[in-house]
Amino acid sequence: MLIEDFNKVQLSPIEENVGQSLMSIRDLRVWFELRRWGFGHAGNVRAVDGVSFDIRQGEAIAVVGESGCGKSSLMKTILGLHRPTGGDVSFEGVSLSRLDRRGLKWYRSQVGYVQQDPFAALAPFMNIRRILEEPLIVNGVKDRDERTARIRKALEEVKLSPVEDFLPKFPHMLSGGQQQRIVIARAMILNPKLIVADEPVSMLDASVRVEILKLLRGLQESHNLAVIYITHDLSTVRYFSERIFVMYAGKLVEKAFTPDLLREPRHPYTFALLAATSDPDARNAEVYREVPPGEPPSLVNPPKGCRFHPRCARAMQGLCDVEAPSDFEAAPEHLVNCWLYK
Amino acid sequence: MNQQTPLLQLQELTLHFRTSRGAMRAVDGVDFSLGHGEAVVVLGESGCGKSSLARAILRLLPRNVQTYRGQVYLDGRELMSIEDEEFRKAIRWARISMVPQAAMNSLNPVMKVGDQVAEPMIVHGGVAKEAALANARKMFQHVGVPTDFLDRYAFELSGGMRQRVAIAMALVTAPDLIILDEPTSALDVLTQANIMNVLKRIKKELGVSYILITHDIATSSELADRVAVMYAGQIVEVGDARSFFAAPLHPYSQKLMASVPRLRGDQEPDFITGHPPSLLDLPKGCRFADRCPLRMAKCAEEPPTFNKHGRLVKCWLHG
């Protein structure tokens, strides 16, 4: 009954006014089996547990959550690296589970991946030319001149010029920001429709972060890309994405347009995240920040009812600890997975 | 600030490393002082020498040191002339301790965390094991780790808890000064806020001083009494937190502040074009001149540090 509710609420507000959704995720579950002594079943890690959303062409969304909330598992499933335990991911109307090897290869050429740690993501023994050429060779661009032209164009797009200087270099010769530009160029080189960026700036210096985010934003707009931006840092989200999805313990607890969510957060967890994020201000040193007690729950045995209730100051006894809430529409296109908004 | 001797005073502290391409001037003539119970934030981008500064203060030197000179005074006592063994026994961890970068991953995996926290007391304080463990228990309470975690191993603790254990380890010898090197950079927002609360409370309750080394300007304001900005091996600005965060003086500090994405307020963040100079090949004049929007002819000469109403700034604009 709950799942049906979930879908009903989910589908009506978002899907009606959208012409073409590029990717659609329905009640996605990604569980990992825990084994005892290598074979006995010892429960499941429910990393993603009932996630639904749509991404339109040309839209940037942010998935915000703490480490261990399942956002990386969600991302890897979207990239086709994990098979969903339940539910479905479909791209341009085609379900990923129905794609064979060739289909998956096509799909992966449509989806670019920007990794968190650029240095770890680039092969240390390949020069920049080789790194950018590889996806083209794998995807059958046979003409050498065409490959060169596309590599040059990709480097120009990420503003690494003069291009000739960079082509023969190896990753360790570049700064962190330049390495991340190469990663972005590689993600863009097959002209994908969707980019998945996993904390693309968390390893970079503060002064470079904004530069990289602006670059990504510029590419997103000029190529009409859809971007899924995964992060734990709410302060960068507002400059980057149209919508925010807040994730907690395997579920999306709040989905809304960025300005709405930042102006008026509804879910107590979102509230806590915003309250814990600091801006540079000397007055911060004079006060203690309010932080909900405890730590995120184990995903093997998540709490009964709402998964946030043991830490929630506004939890209602007899309701929040018994029955899991579904998504309620607190305001137009502002969905909150919390009983307070029933 | 106050009339009494500062807790820590650095004069012309210099640390150069020997590399195959010449001397790397990581810390290049740093002057700086710190009062009792005061928290100073050292802000800077990666590679500006801020972690080397911490190592220079604690004399945790790698083998390829070329030059290590200058004066370090702790409570008026000169430290640079002290023998290494004496320094290890009487200063490092006894008076000045440190929470190293990625401390939560630097705990010993085969030792119970309680024993690890007690260890500095046994080594530096000559305390019996039982007394040291009792003290470790007290420190666990200070940093907010449940005391039944004393018998656990590092892998059984979450990242935030491990970070607290590392802080407890720095606290256990009751030092006057703790150097915190990026204490929250690998942590989640809520954990980060929690750790900052812990550090604030310890400062209030125990009166320790901090040097907080970080590139995270927003979080640094949670703790800062004063701010020092480091660029290419030098301190370019020192000021009290209130005036610094309201209006930084040095063009680099201004650019750095403008690059911070903010949750509140509508300011669009900007970025600093160009790169910091290589520490192997530093320019003669002002080291920021190449990237500075306000550079003048004079900037080809190295600016001295000017005192502007108690704030120090190394820039010709304020001369």
C-alpha cells in the first residue's frame, strides 16, 4: 500500500508538466547482501530503498546527503554499474534492465561521469591525449584526424589552452583544478546527454571550486545537458542546480526547487543540514551550532517508521516510530517525506 | 593584545626543503604570535606552506631539510636552541600537541583507542597505566565519545568518533597549544558542526590555545579569534576575526573571501585566476602580484608588513 501511495504522489506533480523526461527512476532499490562465512545470508544493506525521481533534458539536479546515506550507490546504479534489486531506471524511455551488452555500451556513451578525486580517476601512465582518445577509440571513432579534432575541441571547452601544451602532459604534471578539467573533458567527449558528477569539487582548493562549478554550469547550459550533482555541501548547490533532493538513510526525504528548499526547508533533517552549514562570519565563534543527536542509522536494520525519528526533535510518538511516512506535497512541487506535512 | 608574554611567538621562522630542482621555500620568514587561550586560524590554499608551518613549530622535520632557522618562543622560552631529545620530552605533546591531517585515518588499527589516548601520558608524563587510562576516560567525556568505546578498535568507530579520539589524544597531556591541521575537511556537515562544537567547548573549559590550519574559510570562522592568511610561504595578513571576516585588507584575502560559496546572502562567488607561484621559483617582489587586480609598479619590490590599526598586512596598498 505504501509503495502505491509513493508512486501516486510522485507522479502527479512532476510528470504532468514535463514534456520529455530524460531519465526516470521509479521506486529504485539497491540492496547488497551480507554474507556470513562467505555463504550464509546475514541480512541486506539497503543502500537505496525506494527512490523515485525524474530528470528533464537540460536540467541540473543535486542529490545532497551525508556519507553512507546511499548516494554513491544511487549514482553507480544510474551509471549502470550496479543492478537494481527492485524498481527501475529508464533512460529515454528504455529500461536499463532491458539493455544487453551493446545497449549498455550505447547507454554509457550517453552518460558522462565526473569522479570525485581527479588524480585517482586519471591513469598515471597515459598522457592527456591518450586519456581523451580512449573513449573515442572504444566507441569506434576510427578516423585519427577526427579524434584529434574532437580532443582539441573538448580541451578548449574546458578552457585548457593552448591545447598543444596539454596534450603530451601526464596527469601528475597538472594542478588539481586542471586534472578535474581533464576529467570533465573526458566525460564530455562523446557528447553525452547526461553527466553524473560525484562531489566534483570536494578534493579541490576553495579558490578553484567555484571555477570548476561555473565551468560545469556553463557546459550544462551550452550543451543543454542534464546533470546529476552529488554532494554533501549545500552551500555550492544553490549556484549549480535547479532542484535539490535530500537523501537520508537510503531514501529521498525532501525534493524541491533549489530556492524553495533553501528559503523554506521542511524536513527536520534538511533543517539540521542547513543549520549546520556555516558562512564566514566572526559571530559563529560565539555560539554553538545545533546538531541533531546521534548518527545516521545502520542500513542493515534501519529504524522502524521514519528513519530519522530517533534523531528528530519533532518526532511524534506512536506515528513516526511506527509507520514510515510517504511523500506529502507541502507546497506545489515541494515533496516532503515526513508526517508533519500530511 | 594583552600585556603578558604571548604563549607562542615566531620570529622569521624559515623552513626550506632540498629538492632535485633547488630549494623549496615552504615556510619563508614567518612572524606570528599567539596569546593564551586564543585560537588563530591559518588560512591558505594547498601548497602555500601551511602544513609545513605546523611541522616547523613542532619540529617534525623530514630528512630533506635544507634550512631551518628563526626563533620560536613558548611562554618566553626560546625553543630553537633546545636539543632534539629534550624537545621531544618536554615540548612536543607535553606543551604543544597536534591533530594531524586526516587524523581519523592515522589511528593504530591494532590498538584499542583507549590505550592510544592514554599512551602520550605514559610516554611524556611518566604516568602509570591505570592513571593514564582514567585520564583517557575523562578526555573521552570532554570530546563526547561514550566511555565504553575505550576498549574498541578504530575500525569499530565512525569517522566523526575517530576524529574525536584523535582530538582526545592531543588533549590528554594537558598541552597549552594544539595545532589542528584540517580537522574537519574529510567529515560530513553535521559531524563537522559537532567537532567544531567540541573544540569550542574544550577551549572554553580548558583554556587551551589553537592554531587551526585550514583552507575552509566558512568553517574556520566557527573557531577563530584571529586570522592569519598564508600565501606562497609567507603570512600576508593577520587580523582579528571580526574585522577580517567583515573586510579583509590584502587583495589575496579579499579574493579568497569572495570565492566562498555562501548559503545565506546573494553574493555570487568568484574565483582567483592564475596559480600561486612555485615554491621552487618565487618572484622577487610581491608574490601575489601576478594574480592581483590592484598591482602597481611598486609591487615589483617585496612589500614589508604594515601595521594598520593593529592589523598586519603585507601589501603596498596599505603602506
